[in-house]
Amino acid sequence: MSTASARRILALGSVGLLAVGLAACSPEEDPATAPGDGDQGPEQGSALDVDAYTQIVENGPVADDAAVEGNEWASGVREAGVLHVGGTETSELFSQLDTADNIARGFDAGLSQLLSNYILGEVNTELSQVNVDTREEVLVNNTVDVVFATYSITPERADRIDFAGPYYEIQSAILVSQDNEDINGVEDLSGKTVATQAASTGVTVLQDHAPDDVEILELPDHAQALSAVQQGRADAYVIDESLLLNAVVDNDDVKIVGEPFGPGDLYGIGLNQDSDALEFVNDWLQQIYDDGTWEELWQVTIGDRTGLEEAPEPPAIGELGLD
């Protein structure tokens, strides 16, 4: 593969990461992902089916009393009567706060509510907004019991906290205008102008995996990269598929094409290292993998809303990719 010097890179605007740019490097702020097949289908942009979502969460498995009582962390949650969750409120597909009823819904939010139901026998969570600078702190300080925030697993973070899971894996993907028929995969980016976020993993993915003659247009944030495609200033936009799937939900003039590519990014469930929560949470996660709840939740929160019909394979629990 070519190096950065083998390409012409246009750097426009600030290269400092904005909040959504941080998501692109490690997409914890604005996520959702699934295998891209080049056709988002007629259901692209549909609203969340709240009734179906609620049924999935409320019908989730409930732990035996012995399992909860035998775990100090879980029994503490049960005694408190609420699961304190660190998360986000503004991610369209993973955790979006509905101000009408003050309930966050989405893939991450649903998982936290399923875990609450597993421990308490009912859904009762209290969400505290976190960001890339505060997630480890709220766990280390026991401000929250658990963090669900499209939390990318890294060695630096794993030095301070435990990660249950992983429960999701994403790669980079390609977004183009809805009427673009020329680009159907990464090889079709040859000779094209491709937008991405400055200082994000999108830059290195393009440098390492795209054709040598790609012209990389670095822009400060997700909104400007998306606009570049919509306005015809860029032929495509490459970034973590999480951001792109959110884009196709909100914009009917763009689509995702081809297969995801580049290195995978694993999402984990953040826990305090000093607790005995890790094995308990991993056991719960394996249970919702096995009984189909994880797949059902993905379909309602991500698949149905983006026109994708086939859920991805969840990553193997315990394989954190830290070696």
C-alpha cells in the first residue's frame, strides 16, 4: 500500500477534532454500524418502532436470584433499585433521548435497559451524559455502574477500566450521492476526490487501503464532509460506518455503497476494575447473543432504520484485540 506522500492531501479548515470528529477516530459519540451491501433499500431513514423496541427490552432475560446474590456488583445494583449508566443522548441510532418521555432509545440504550431488566427484573436506568474525556473517570469514581457509549476498546483505556464484551465491531465505509452509480466499492475511488475528517482514522484508512491516486479532502467535521458530497465538491465520504449510517437515516440524498473495509474497531462495555462485574456482564451478554435478543435489538434500532436486513455477527466475548 502507498504512503501519505504518494497522495495529494487537501487540508481545509481546522484539523482539530470536534466532538463528532472524535467519534470518527473512535466513534463513541455518534455511532451505529452494520455490514454495507451497497443498497440501503426503501426503508432508509425510517423512524424507530418504539412499541417493538419496548417489547424487546421488557421481554429480555432475567437473572436467577442466586446469580445476582452471588455477585457483589449486581447485588449492589439490585439493592439500589436502579442501574446507573454512563452514555450519550444524541446518537440517532445508538442512544437518542426522546424529550417527550425522557427515555433514551437506541442500540446502546437498549442494551443498558436489557442489563437493568436482567438484574432488577424491570427496566430502571438512570443515564448520565459522558464524553471521551469523562468515561473512565465516572467508572473509576463509581459515579456510574456501567458505560454504554460506543466505547472503543484501547490498551490505554483497558489499563484503567474493565471492558465487558466486545459487543460490536465496525469498519470504515463509503458514502456517495444517491444518484452516483460510478462508485460501488473501494477500488472505484481511483482518481476520485474523497472527503474525510481531518486527523481521523478516515485519513489513514484511505492512505492504506484506497487506490494510490485518490485525492483526500480533509475537512474539520462530519457535517462538512457530508455537505461536500451533497454539494458535489467530493465524490465520496469515507469514515467509520457508524457516522455514515446516521447520515443516511437523516438524509435521503446519500447512500452507503460497497463492503466495509479497513481495520475493525471493537466496542466494549465499561466497568470499574475494582468490581466483580466483568464475568457477570459477560454472562448476560452471551445469553442475549444466544437467545436472539441482541439480533432483535439490532434489527429494530439499526437494521430497520437503515434498510439493512441482515444483522452482523457479534464479536466473540473476551477477545478484546489488545494483544
